[in-house]
Amino acid sequence: MNKGVLMSGNEALSNTVTNNENSTNVLKVNKARLKWACRRGMLELDVLFIPFVDEAYDELSTKDQFTFERLLTCQDPELFAWFMGHEVCEDKELNAVVQHILKRVKV
């Protein structure tokens, strides 16, 4: 015999609210983690990345969000060269995110 747990409407609503609060907390933690990762050893990179996370990260597709997070794992000298136009990033996905960030700054 299956003994399922029945919830009243209020209990179900409470669980939904709790799940939404948990999702919001996870997003806040992720955003805080991202902002921390955006703090680089070079001010030039900080002023690109931190406003991007605050203003545009949430609008990216999930794929582009993961690509941005992958971008943050690159070394500062590489990032500096890509963003200052000294070199072109050979990874097409990373380069697309670099260009997206640069386009936001130029507008």
C-alpha cells in the first residue's frame, strides 16, 4: 500500500514559496561568486567584468553564462590582450563573449 503524503493548499503554497526563496538565494550566491571572480589583478578587467555581471549577465542564454564563467578562468594577461585588441581569442565561444562585452562598453 502506497502511503503518500498529502498537503493542504497552504502547505503546498508554503513549499512553493520556500523553493522560490531557495532559488533566489542560489542565484544571489552565484552572482556573488561571479562578482568575486570578476575581481582581477588588473583594474582594466575589473571595470569591464563587474558592471557586465551587474547589468547584462542575467540576460545571457544559459550557454553564454557558462561561456562567461569559463572566460573568467582565463589568465589576466590573456584577457587583457583580448579586450585591448592586442590579440584575438581563438576559442570562438570565448571570443563571442569578449566581443559582446566590448560592444556593450562601446555603445
